[in-house]
Amino acid sequence: MNRIFYNDYMRNIFSSSWKYGNMILFLSVLIFFSIIAYYHLTLGFSMSSDSERFSRWADDLIRLDFNIFEFLSTEKAYHRPSLFFFLIPVLFISLFKIIFINEWQFAFLLFNLVLVLFSLIIFIKSLIILRVRPIIIILTMLITVTSVDILVWPRFILSDMIYAFLVIFATYSVVKIIINNKINYLMNFLIIFLLLASRPSSIPVVSAIIFFAIIYKFQIFSVKKNILIFLATITFFAPFFLAIVFSFIELNFTDVPKIEFLTNMVKKGMIIHDRPDTWVDSPNDFIDVIYIYILRLINFFNPYASTFSILHIILNVAQILIILLSILVWLFSKNITQIQDKTFFFIIILTVFVATFHSFILIDYDWRYRFPIILPLLMLFSMSAENILKKINFN
């Protein structure tokens, strides 16, 4: 009798119509957010060289009485690319400096934590409208709390948390496009504008949104096999494309310092910035350049570094394995919905675009540029787990 009751109880929890599902789900958001917030508040804010630059630019903006046009027109070498691409973090730092004076860094940390909370809420809303059951979303939230990226970057006085929030918000917007089969042009224009104003490396995210909006209605992409062929093709040819761009730049733009900086890293055989143990021999021909870009693409997802602790490596490996297994489940699932197919499609395009862009530009010492796509990638786990439960008749 007790066993029957237990089985019925567990089946109820794992069902899509769990009576207390939504209540427990939103309670779990508060619990998991509290853990993340407590962790960051205990460690306190962190400043980096980029943080110091943001602080200087904020001082300039205050000195100009928030005349944004004049601020953006400032012509100084270290302001390249345009200051527009840093406008949002600089604007918030300027406001915090005026309002909170000496406590502006702590205020920015609190602001980042508020963005963490809203990111989690949007993350959950995206999964709810994708019809993922509460227990799976709760499990995904548990995995999120153990993500090293989420436990590192929100405490930095940088644009990363603003950017990560905008990326998950953009993902939610794309999910709405897929479900409604209609593009909200005003909303998406606003998201693209905010992304570009948050950091220069938002270009691949913006490109992924525009690219997906153009192709998602094509009938050919209503079939999973075609989606897989397309994704495999763009992933396979990405290193060749980067090598061609490198060769073109070498022939035509060798006298441009900023571009020369990028090509010189390839000439050195650099894979991960400031980690010489990952570098390879200098390339001698076009094939060697392709090889370097292949290694960079792979290393964009590398969970290991010689300076990482064992726990750090274990958590990174677990996260990578969860994402890879989720993709494998999707590959071999026949009964996943077309809406979820297209959501997978967008998230993998987003990931490939971001990884390819940073493979060409720079893969940071601490894999900082991977952080904003972690939440979209963890959505893959939720959708795959939902599909598994449906397959074993957990309705």
C-alpha cells in the first residue's frame, strides 16, 4: 500500500499537471537566487582592468553633464571601437557614482544580482511557454546554481551580467517568435539596440537573431534532418571561413594596428589568450591556419585549465556533459515538438556564431565570453529531459 502511494506521489510530482508545481517552482527561484546572491555578496565585488576603463569613461560622462552625443564623439585611441558599444554599462556606473558616491561598486554588484534574478525569471518563463514541466525546470535551476560561470562573473564591475541578461531576454523573444510565428519588430529592434550598446562582442548574438529571423519560416527547416544538416555544415565550414577571412586581412589590412593585433595572435599559434600551454607552432600555410581555428572552436568549450581547482574542473566537465547529452537526446528524439526543434535550432546557431566570433577575435584567459550563452544552453537540458519523460509516459 505504501509503495503504491509512493509511486503515485512520485508520478504526480513528475507529471506536467503537478498541483503544487508552479508554487514550488517560483519558491525554488527565490531559494536558488538567494544562494547565488549570498555567494557573491560574501566574496564582494571585483575590479579588473576593463572595470577601471569603465570607471574612467563614467567620470568623463559625468564631467560632460551626461551629454551622450559629446561623449560618443570623443576621439581617443583607447576608445576604439566606438564608445557606443560600452554605453549601457558606462551609463549605469555614472548614475551609481552620482547616487551612491563611494559605494558605487557595491551598488553595481547589487544591480548585477538583480539582473541575475530577472535572468532566472526569464529563463523559467521561456521553459514554461515551451511546456517544460515544473520538476524539470527545478532540476535545471539546481544545475544552474552549480555553474562556475554564474558563480564568477556577476560580481565583476563589467558589462558581462548586463549582456548575459540581454542574451537570455533575446532568447525568450525568439521563443515567442517561434510560438506565435510572428516577429515583434519593435521589441526585437530594441533588444538588438541594447545588445549593441552593452558590448562590442554582441555582434554575433545580433547576427544570430537576424539570421534566424530570416530563415526560420523556410519550410525546409521544419524537418529535423534538414536542421541537423544545416547546423553540421555551418559548424564544419566555420574554421575554413575564418581562415579565408584571415588570409584576406593579411593581404589587404596589414597596416591597421587593431587588425594586425588579431592576425599576430594567429601567427604566434595562440589558442587561449595568456595560456601558452594551449598554443601550437606558428602556422606555415593555409591548412595550419585552419587547424588553429579548429582548435580555438573546440577550446571555446574547454572545461579544463591548469590553474583551475579540481572542483572547478569537475563542475565545468559536468556542465559540458549535460549540454552534450541534451543535444544527443535531441538528435535521436522523434517525438520532440517542432517548436522545441526550432528553439534548439536557434540556441545552437547562437552558440556557433558566438564561438566562431571569439575564435577569430580572442578566447579569454578565463573563458569570460562563454558566460552569456550558458543559460540558453541549459535550456537544451530542460527540453531534452521533458522529451524523455514524455517517452516513458510521464504525462
